[in-house]
Amino acid sequence: ANEQEPKTIADGARTLSLGVHNWEILKGGIEDIVEVPDEAIEEAVRVLYLFANLKVEPTGALAVAAVMAAPQLFSGKKICCIASGGNADAAVYARIITGGAAERPISE
């Protein structure tokens, strides 16, 4: 459990703790946990958009971001990443896709 909600662009992962039922399902099968920085999540969102034509919200890109952030953990293995959720804030999504260009002022 966290003492406060984590600060992350992946709003669906901002939780104080896993639910009791979720933990019961997960605890017997977890081998490792990959912490993914926001920059990796944003890169995964961009990759999914640019190379797979998928609009995925940051939380939905977490699995792909984990593979990109720690490829050595997945090397030589068959993996499946579920990329989901297209309900991203339009301004946040535009900033991510443009690599932050949407935040930069237009030069005169």
C-alpha cells in the first residue's frame, strides 16, 4: 500500500493499494515487477501510435513501456502486451505524440 497516490501520467495506476481480490489473484503468480518511468510510458504511447496506429492512453501502454524499459527481462520469451484505452485527455495525448512540442511556444 502507498501512503499517498503515486504521481504518474498513468492515471489508471494511481491507487493507494491493490484491491483485496486483485491481490489474491496476483500474489501466487508474480515473478517480478517492473517500475516504469513516465518518460517510458510516453515513449510507448508514441510507438503504439506511430507504428501500430493505435490510440492508447498512458495506463494502457504500461505493458509495452515495461518491455521497452527492461527488454532483458523479456528477451527470448513469448510475451503478450495488452494495449488499451483510447480515452486520453486530448491535450496530454497531443503533447505525448508530439514529444512535448505541443507545450513549446511557437517561435516568431
